Amino acid sequence: MSCEIEVTLEPAGPVAAGTEVRVLVKAISTEPARCRYVRCAAGWTTSGRGDPDSDHPFKKRVPGEEMQPAVPLEREFRFTVPESGPVTYRGLRFSRGSLINIDWSIRVQLDGSWPTDPEQTVPLVVQPRSI
Amino acid sequence: MIELLVLAGQIGALIVLLLAFLILAYWWGQRSSRRMGAPRLEVARGPYSLGDTVHCRLVTTVRSPLRVERFVFALACREWVRWEEDDIDAMGEPTRRTDSKQAEVWWCDRAVPGPRELRAGEVLDLEVEFELPIEGPPTFAAPNNCINWVVFFHAAVSNGPDVEVWEVLTVQAARRVSAPASKRA
């Protein structure tokens, strides 16, 4: 019993800080299943030399439905990347001595009757807005 | 009882000596800055956008004569990180310690030609400009990871400690693609 999740972002990225992003979710279960909720979280996390910091400025869940094989469950989320960022930062591309990376991602999770809740994570590149 | 008083007196004298040393070290460290008249670095703190020009000005009225070998202004981007890790202490017991590290990931400096003999009462007024790199990172602050932009002024003083003052700037998540109004005019 499994479920495939396809996540499409519009725009796909890179997006400027302050941009609204649509998250289109399409899930197909191989067997009949009950999906209680579809959850979506957008956030950033740091990696590199220091302990990681993270934040998820957007977290939302919407009701799911009874799923049948080959019948896709479709949901849409919208969120706005904060104007204050942070922006995606690959430190080593900027400087050889860099210690920090900052990455954004969108995680979609289905809460239902599966032994393990299926989930899908996609990256999002956020850049400074142009003025 | 007398031995105890003598011991207390010795410890007291040691503490007084230590305090006197610290005061003297602080006084010596600030000596050039006092002679230079406690220089101020005038920099708008922002927020700036990447690609913006940062105007820096150092103004001071010299208090006592001094010779400065060179003046340097600098704009730097610094990363700071902190982490916790398991360690073994001196007694062989497991312990957890916090460590941190700092790295300068971008640096630009401008030297003002020297040396210069500064007279008491002379007004020292120096100005430079820097451009924030368009591909650089904006300011970022989180508990364990920070990115800061800092402007420094450094004066290498003859026969005295050097003078250093700095200001932290805020760089927002924005990139200048058109010239600012002040440059278009």
C-alpha cells in the first residue's frame, strides 16, 4: 500500500523574497485509502559548521478525502515568502571560507490510513527582491 | 588567627594588584583613542540593499598631538556560527561544551595615505565609499548562525596602541538593479 505525491510550485523558482508561491499537490494511492488531512509546510533551515537553525513561516492543513486507486487527490496551497527572507545562501559559492548555507524547502505530507504517512519535499530557491 | 589575617591581607593585596593591572591595561588601550579625541564613525545603519553605496565618514577633533602612520577603512561581511558538542573534561568525565567560529567571507578596504602628524585642536575629517557586492548575502540572524556587515576604521598610531572603531550595518533581502534616486539626479 503506497501513495505517490507530486508537488509542483508556481513559479518554480528562483523566486524573489516577497513573492506568492502556489503549491499544487497531486497524490495517487495504489489502493483504497482514507486521507484525513493534507499538510504543507514551507520553511528554511541552515546547514554548515554551526548547529542548524530553522523556521517554518507557513504551515497549513486542509481536509483530505477517501482515495481510490488511480484517482488523484488534488489540493492547492498558497503562501508568500517573507520580504525579510532569509534568501537561499550557498556560502561556499560566495567565499571559500564560508561556514553557512541557508536552504528553503516545501514539505507536503498526507495524514491517513497508511502504515507510514507519505510525504514529499521539494526545494525552493529564494533570492533577494530587485528594487 | 594572625596567620589567617595575614593570608586574607595577601589575597586582598593580590586582588587590588589585579584590579590595578586591569585598569592600567584599559587606560593604555584607550590612550590613542583619547588623544585622537574619541573618533566617531558616521555611517547610516541602513537598511541597505545589495549593490548600494555605503558612505563612511570619520570625524574627530584631535585632543593631543600624535603621529598616525596610516588610516584604513574597511567593509566586511562576517559569518558567525555556534555549536554544541560532547567532550571529555580534565577529570575524564563526559561533558558538553559550546564552541563558536567566525569567518570573514568578503572584505574591501580603502587606505588613506599617511603618515600624518596631527596637532591638538585639528579637525580630522575622512570620507570613503564602499559598494555592497550585488551577489553578497543579506544580514541574517538566528541563534546559531549569523551573517553581519560591518564597517571598520583603523588608525595605526606611532608609539601607542592602534585605534579601531566600527559600526554594524543592516543589509535587507533586496538587490539594487536601478541606480538610486541620488545617483540618477
